[in-house]
Amino acid sequence: MPCASRWRRAARPSWQAGCRAAKWRCRPRPPRGCWIKEATSARRAALELLEAVRGGATFAAARDRHLAGLAERDRRLAHELAAGVLRRRAQLDRTLPLSTADPRLHDILRLGAYQLRALDRVPAYAAVSTSVALARETAGEAAGGFVNHVLRRLARDAGCGMRDAAPTHPPWLVERWRRRFGAAETARLTAWNDAKPPLVLQPARCGRDALEARLRAAGFGVREAPFDAGIVLTPGDHASRIPHPAHLPGFEEGAFIVQDPAHALVCRYAAVPRGTLVYDACAAPGGKGVTLERLGARVVAGDARRDRLARLADTVRRAGVAIPVVGADLVAAPLAPATADAVLVDAPCSATGTMARHPDARWRLSPRLIDRAAARQGELLRAAAPLVRPGGLLIYATCSLEPEENGDVVNAFLQRHREFAREPERRAVAAELLTAEGDFQSLPQRHGVDGAFAARLRRSH
């Protein structure tokens, strides 16, 4: 194919391939050497993250472990690559010969294909060369040749781009949502999950106006989050990219915490009076406990997951709130029975409401796991009930969209515990966020925030 580029006479094409507008221009072959080593570091971190997820780690845990210590630019790229591959895995796999490839190379091929198909700012030669380098490191020279062949062929596809109609979620999950929400809403929900979520901040040690002024002074844009539940950070005139929260002004001194509006709204819906003693029973990473404390409650934070206690303690420390942190499950809670004014059970769940932030969650899920999660949630709610004093509140929350984990768990609990009854706080949040029973339910495709659920249950005796 003759080259139509105006640079044709000045430079030999990197490879004998058709040019692609803005992505594959004729250019001198890039010099070998240190640039590949530098460019590969972010890809290597992304590969390690994907391998950890494939081995059973959650995306969040793998991200914190494998991206720590990277330069900000490399960290951003590694995160985008790994999250993008997980979100678009089904689409990418349709274009790759994974059935014949060494299994060790699957994620390398996906990383290369994602750069070629989705990241216009990454030159094709860089996407291919760094993938080849990773393949050689991982499985030897022959593997590098195979990856080189596959990705060059993919790069020659002039129609290369993320326009594939292949689903980006498991078909059973999409069908489940279609039955509940309809085709149009389900399309909006999956599109939300496939997009990069906004960064939303909640003021902690400083007021909202002071935090906004500080962020604007650093060159960022800010806007009000939906339902006036936080500050959305946007690029500004002097800050074209959003950095990791740890690199934002005010992070170390606890000026803010990172928390989606949905989870701040759950605390608003809980509507616990000032001075109320609240036991946050599944507290890590700590955002809801901090928010409740700022709303005037006296919070004790506990969590049975020992690996998450350090992050919980760090959140509390930075936010500057007087929240005791204990490692305990509900059976061995640090409170005597019938002494808590309120108990918050923010139960582990399927996370179908936060798939934009946890791109691996869609591939971990199955109908059986939803049923298992619901059974465990019922156990937690029953274990929490004795801690609530007569006249007190039991608040149940999830980040799930699934009825089995939300209203069904509450209904089953109320059938067994007649001393509790729903007591919705309809004035605390917008009416569109309430179910027919008065429970809180946010839906990403309707409300532009994470999916979350909460129910208020009052103990009578």
C-alpha cells in the first residue's frame, strides 16, 4: 500500500504497514535502548496488577500494592491500562488469538491491544515495542516474536477502535439488568461502568469553601456533586490531569476524604441525631464513619478484616476525628448488648453498584455468589441486632444494585425480628432516591453516582 503521508520522503515507515490517521504515521524507527525500559515500567506494573487480579486479589488491593512507588505519570498510565483491560476484556479477546497463545501472554496481548484500540495518545510503535519487551521478559524470544506478529497485524486494521459491539459485561448480568431496568437503562448502566469515574472529595478537616478555594488555587476546576453531596474535581487551566488523591493539596493534613456522593448520601439518610453513639461494624476503609462523625455522631469503628484495619486507621488519622478503631467481628463487638444508639452494618456485597471503580468485579460475579453474599449479609444483620438498645437504630447498607442483597435481606430480617421495623427518613434525601418502602437506593444510570442501598430499622423493645 503506498504511503500517503507528507512525511514519506523524509522518513522510512517504522514498519511496512498502512498508515492510520493520528495513530500510525510514518516516522523514523524509534531508537532502541533506554526509552523502552522507561516506557515498559508502567506496562510492567499494569501486567503485575492484572496477574494479581487473575490470581484472586481484588483490583483495589492489587492497585495499592503494585502501583505504589511509581512516578505519578507511570502510575496514571498503569492504572488506566489495567482498569481499561478489565473493563474491555471481552471486546479485546474477540480480536486476539488467545486460544493458541501461551496463557502467560494473554494479559500482555490485552495490554497491547488496549493501547492500540483505545489510547490515541500512545503511538502504535510504543504499544507494540513495550508489549514485545514484556513478552520477552516473561516467556522468551519466541514469545516476543509472537506478540510482535499479533499486534502488528492488529495495528494494520484501519478500523481499529473500541467500536466493537461485543458486551463488556457477562451476558447473564446484562440480561438480569435488562429484565429489571429495560434495555435503554441497562445500556446506560454498562456505559457508566465502562467509563472512568469522577474523583469526588468530601471536606474533612476544613470547610467546603476553604477546600474549594485551595483546589482552585492549585489550578483545578471544581463543581458540585449530584445532590450537593461532595466536590467533583475536574481539570483546570493549570492542571490538565487529575493526579492521585495523595498528590492533591491538603491530603496529608486531612483536608478531605475521597468518597462518592452515594456513600455520603447513605450517611445523610441514616439521620442519626448529634451525640448518638454509633458502632460502624464493617467500617473499612472508613469513609462513612468519618462522615457520620462530622455530622455529629460519636463513632466507634470496627472491622473483622485485619488486612483493612491499617487503611481504616489511616483514614481516621488524616481526617482528624476521634474515632476508636478496633479489630473485631460482630460476635465479639467492643460494645455490650443493647448499648449502642445505632449500629451501621455496611455489609460486604457483590459491588454491582461500584463496578466503574472496581472493574474486576464484573468478572468475579455469578448468580451463586450473589446468593452467598445475601446469606452472609443476613447473618451480619442478625448478629448486629442485639447491640442496638431499645429505641435505637439498625442501619443496613450495601453498594449493590441487586434486590436479593438489599430489600430481600431486610424483609427476611424483619420477619424474624419483630422488635424491629422500617423507619424511613424521607426528608433526608431527594424523593427520587427512595424505594416504595422508603429505603435509600441510588442507581448510576439514573442519578450519576455510585449504586448504594440503605435501610433504617428502629428497635421498639
